Amino acid sequence: MYHFDWIRRHAERTPDKLALVDAHTGRQYTYAQFNQRANRLASFLRDELGVQQGDRVSILAQNSSDYFEVLFACGKIGAILNTLNWRLAVPELEFILNDCTPRVMLCEPEFAVQMAALRSQISCESYIVMGDSGSDGDWTYEQALAAGSPTDFVGPRLKYEETWAILYTSGTTGRPKGAQVTYGNFFYNAVGMGRAIDLTSEDVNLNVLPTFHAGGLGLYAGPIFHAGGTLVVMRAFEPGKMLDLIAKWGVTKLLLVPAIYLALLQYPGFDEADLSSVVHWGSGGSSLPPSLVQQYAKKGIIIQQGFGMTETGPTVFIIDKENAVRKAGSVGKPVLHTDVCIMDRQGNVLGPNEVGELCIRGGNVTSGYWNRPEATAEAIKNEWLHSGDAAMYDEEGFYTIVDRWKDMFISGGENVYPAEVENVIYQHPAVAETAVIGVPHPQWQETGRALVVLKAGQTATEQEIIDFCQGKLARYKIPKSVIFLDKPLPRTAAGKVLKRELRKTYGRTVE
């Protein structure tokens, strides 16, 4: 199958429909204007800078409407967009840029210091500054658009299996890998998620998650553009601003991460905010504690938990609204055009209520990792992507992500999945955040240690947390120690807790 330019077609059919709003700058573009700006950038990249099909274009920037213009401009000429996590240190960025070798680099002025340090360490022909002024010899973004043509042009015919973007995994273990997100991945994600949450051209999505990440770039931005709806882009999450934007633009569909849901509960103006326009509240990025689902349900807000990966475009599951509370903790059932199964370590397919590794296949699955054939062969076997997540499904076909395989630990010969323990501790009224890690023990091999962040103004003791777990968990699952932290848990851009960092700092032996 071949890719077709979604924005161009919407510009032909509904040219005056509002497509894109930049909440930071106030800029607004119809589909016709959006398409013209993407055309201009594509024309400039191809005709002025010599970018050809397959060349990489890297971007180091925070959320903006420009980000999506760059994505669709790359799609018009077959260039590959490489999104860079602006939170990374210079050596980390250097590794990624030397791995994907971009021909062109776009960078916001906020990251000028990083770029100055990187220029001599990477091989890149051209630089574009996404601001009003740049260094000598650099183009600014608006200069580049002014130099390009707004008219549609004939680009290469692109197959679904060809790469549209390279998104580097968050690197919770070792060096990051560049997941190749194909045109087919974008399409099947748009169809699967769009159908699962009933997206239409009348919907408005507020994009809060970072656009360098699969969640910000692909959810719900990709599906909303495929449907011909409106995307409002927020530069960075700020609770008060987010609530104002929901009311101002009549936002109908939202995807947030659990950390944001936790923050909103503690925001003073949350209960008074006008949220009447929102018909869908989605959650992804990390495990959503059932207790949080219950707290929101009491406010009349039903959170639908989903699951995805950078390598799956990203959507795999999302629970339906009708079962979201009854099946709290479950990620639901697979979306359209996605197949899943649970396998044991020998590759046997398991049945209901058996914990194994989640494996995924379908048009949403990555073609592999950039420059990493060994890693690709290890992850994708006989068309099945091995996720590295321990999961199970029940008799009704609802799936639950039990935990990451690597986060599981063994205590007294029994498997302990930290997410199960964390879900219990989250029910304690004083707990804002928690993460459980396994630490060495002379008798039991490993035991659990709970790292806890308390809500503002709340107190609790180690024994209180341990006692709270009694009767709710098997004895071997109950943490033997608790450490209280005075700052939020370290997380990736997707909201996943960095267990590796916690183990490094707090994983000493229990006597």
C-alpha cells in the first residue's frame, strides 16, 4: 500500500476548517494554511537544502504548531523526521545525532547552548533556527518558509513500510534505540485509535504531551489530523493554563499521563474548572492506579486507560468507557488492526489468567531499529514484537499489564510484580506517588522496598505503610522497608518512573 498526504486531502475537501492552534503564540491555521506552510517547508528543504527521500531531518524543540508542519513537510518529500528529547544532556544528544546522521537540524533558540556544543561533534550540513533570528549562515524557520513554494508538488510515491520518523526509545536501560515509525504505523494508529474513541472531524484535541515522544507526536495528534479535526498545541503542561484552554477551545478528547492526573487532583482550581466539553479522558505512558480511576469517577470523570509503545505507533490497547471503572487497572482490548498474544519464555502461547510476555503484531508495529539489526532480530520474531512487558488477560478478554519483565523481582522463590504492590500503596490517603523496587536480602534473595512521596501536608511512617498492605497482599509481596522522598519520582518523558535510577540510589542490601 502507498501513503497519501492527509493534510493535502483535507485542504482540498475542507480548506477553511481549523486544523491547528498554537496556544503559546496564538497562531491559528486552517487546513489550507497548514498544507501551504508544510508545502513551503518541504519545497525549501528539497530545493534549497537538497534534502532527498530517506535523508534525516532532526528537530530539537518544545511543543509548537511548527513541529507538525515539519512532520508533514518531511512526509511530502520522503525525508525522515528525527525527534530529539530536549531534556537530554549534550553527550546523549550527540550519541543520537551521530547514530541517525541528519542532513538538516532544526533547533529552537532555547537550546542554543546545546547546539553550540554539538556542532563540532556531529556531521550536519544545514541548520534552521526556529525563532526570529539565527547565527550567521543559518536560516530562520520563517525565512525558510518564505523561500519555499506554497503550492502542492509531486513528491515520491511512498510505501507504507517506509520510515516517516525515527523516535529514540527513552533509554531506561542502556543506550537508546531509534525505533523506525513507518507511514503504515502512523496510518494504522490513526485508524485504530480513531475508531476506539470515535474520533470525527468535529473533535478538538489538546496536545499536552511532549511532541518528541510517541504520545505527543502520535496521540491524539495523528488520529485527529487523519479525521480532519482540530489540534490545540500546548507548549508544556501547566494545570491552570490547561484547564483554561479546555474551556476556551471546547476540547473534546484528551490524552494525559498518570502524573498529570495526579497533579490535577492537587490543583486548587480543578473542581471549579469548566470541563463540560470533554467526552473522552484517556491515559497512557505508565500504569494508572485503580485508586486514581476511582477518585476521578467520583467526580464524574471516567478515565480510559490504554497502553502503547514507541515501537507500536504507539497504540495497542485502550479500555472502553463502559468498563473503565469496573475493570480499573486493565488496559482493555486491542484496537482495530492489531493482534496480541501472551507467550511464556519458551514461546508458547498462554491462556486466560496466565502471566507471560505481551507480544504484538500488525500494521502498527515498527519495521525495526535504526542501524540495529541485532536488536531488531531480538525484538521481532516471526512477525511478533516482544514487548518486554509482563501481561495477562482474563476470561472476558480484558488485558492487564502486570509490569515490566525487568522490574519483576523474586522474593523467597516467588515472583513479585511491583505494579501490583504500588496499586495497593496508592490507596493510602497520604500517598501522592510510590514506586517499589527489589533490593538484595540475605535470606529471601530479594525483598520489596517502597519509595513514597507524600501529599502536601500529610504524614505517615514506615510501619504505617507496611501495615496498610497487610491483608491486601500476600506476605512475600509486602515491602520490608519504606523510604520517604521529598521530591517527585524521576520519570521519562512518557511519564514512566525511572526504576533504574531508583535502584541505583536506593537499592542497597537489606540487613
